[in-house]
Amino acid sequence: MLTAEKNRLGFAPKALHRGIQAHIRWLERQLDDVTTELAALIEASPVWRAKDDLLQSVPGVGPIVSYTLLGELPELGTLSHKQIAALAGVAPLARDSGTLRGKRMVWGGRASVRTALFMSAMCGRRWNPALKVFYDRLIAAGKPKKVALIACARKLLTILNAMVRTNRRWMSPAARIQYSC
């Protein structure tokens, strides 16, 4: 059941429960149909399939995040890390005027991409070794949790942008260590 609708169901009159539940089931079927169709379209395109494989090789990036980035951020891999962060809405932007110096905040950009990156960062801070170390360091430095998560989302986007640009799969930080004899 979709969470928001499920929460509202408790406030609805009992006479409406069956209709609301039927509508929720219809919405879930529609969502499943769209996800299946999107997966088929990506599978049918060699270019999209290759990018999808690259993106999903990163711990914390699943099909939904990958599909969102492929569909809503086609510039991925073609812009600098600062440009792509601003486009996605995860770059801290100044709100200064004259001598007034405001807090830096993330805003603008593509909301669906920012949401997908935030959710991926929440998962990545537990399962992605690079994001885990980065998140723990920010928290230890006294940063608020949401600020640290947005920083992780930006770092994840920077990593994904570089991976798509260079056409290289994810390598864990431990695998990058070069041993010399």
C-alpha cells in the first residue's frame, strides 16, 4: 500500500475505506506497470543498459535511482562536478546580499533527482564504504545529519558523473590501493 494513502485511510469515513483501498491497489498496479515498462526500455537500448549497469554497480544505487538519473539527468557524464551538482539541486548555494551573509542551502535543480540521490545517500551511508567514511567524518566534525546526508548525495553524484564520463564501473576504495613490492 502506498504510505501516504495508507496513513490517510485511518482518517477516512468507514464507508469510503473499500473505495480508497481499491484506488490504492490500482495505483500500485500502475506503478508496477510503469517500472516494468521502463526496465524493458532500458534493457532494449544498449547505451542505456550500459549506463544502467555502471550506475547500479555502486553500492546504494538501485534500479529506481538509476532509472531516475537516466531519465531525468541525461547530462550525467558530460558536465563538471560543480555543474552537475547545481543541476541536480545538491550544491550549496549562497543567499548573500551586500554585507549580509546567509546560510548556504541546497535548492533549485531537479527535485526528483535530488530526492533519489538523498534516498541513495541514506542507503549508501550504511553500505557504500566511501560514503560511510565520508558521512562518519562529517558527523564527527559536528555537522547535522541532514547536512551530512546532502554532502553524501553530492559526493555520490560526483562519483557517478565521473564513472559515466570515463565508462568505468565502481571499485571499492580497498580495491584501489596499489601494493608495490
